[in-house]
Amino acid sequence: MTIKIKELWIYPIKSCKGISLNYSQLDKTGLQYDRRFMLVDEDNNFLTQRDHHKLALVETSISEETLLIKAPGLNMIQAPLVPVSETKIKVTVWSDTPKAIPVSDEANEWFSSYMGFKTQLVYMPDTSNRWVDGRYANNKATTSFTDGFPILLITESSLQDLNNRLE
């Protein structure tokens, strides 16, 4: 059986629009740059598109060492693709509390303006570890700010089966 990848996507900022790729490198948390950024509220709890639908309109793109971010009604901003800082904070994503780096005051103001409440953009550095559920991985596999696993796959036949069950 031959397996062919038809589409490959990353989501640099968790719960924002994804980027379609032709190829990707793998790093210790999965596809390079996938969900390494995340938005948190004042209590450092993650924000999800499930609760904040307008995150679906936030677009990202990658240009050399920069993450470009844009949304309706706001000017585009830039953030370092790999932020560096001595400041680390604990953030909550589901039941995990990995350490993250606050990206910038500019990004926080931009996202707070867009969301309508105080929001902070954070980045998971390579020094932070978030382990996948040991019930499903037999080693100390790590992930980023994903919902649980570094890489998720679906076959076209499974997707078609799901779509056939919808009304």
C-alpha cells in the first residue's frame, strides 16, 4: 500500500488559521512551528476557537525568522518566530501547565484589542516539556500547545465516511 500525504497544515498560533505547506521539518514537538504560540487570558488559561470563534479569522504566515499576524480591522504585526526571553510563566492548556515565554507587549495589545479583553501571546520554548498522554505513547513523547498529540492524521476515506453521516 502506498501512502501519499495530500495536505499538510500547521497552526503556528493555537486556534488561529492554519498554513498549508508543501513540506515540513520535524522537531521534538512535532511539525516545526506547529502550535508553538498560544493566547492566554489574565489567569494564563489558554483561549480556544471553540469559545472564541473570531480566532478563526486571525491569519499567520512565516517570513524568514518572523511570524506575521493579521486580522480584520487591524494592521499586521510581526513577532519573532522563535522568541527568546529569560521570563517564563506557567500557562494552562487543558490539564497541563508548561512554561511559556511572553512574546511582546505589542502582540498583547494587538490581541487584546482584537479580542476585546486582556490577552497575552505566549511561546513554548524548546526548554519546556509537555508530555503526551502515557496511555497512548510508549515513550516520553512531547508535544507543543496541541490538544494532545504532536501529529494528527486522517485518511480521505475516513473523512468521506464522516461527511456521509452528516445531515
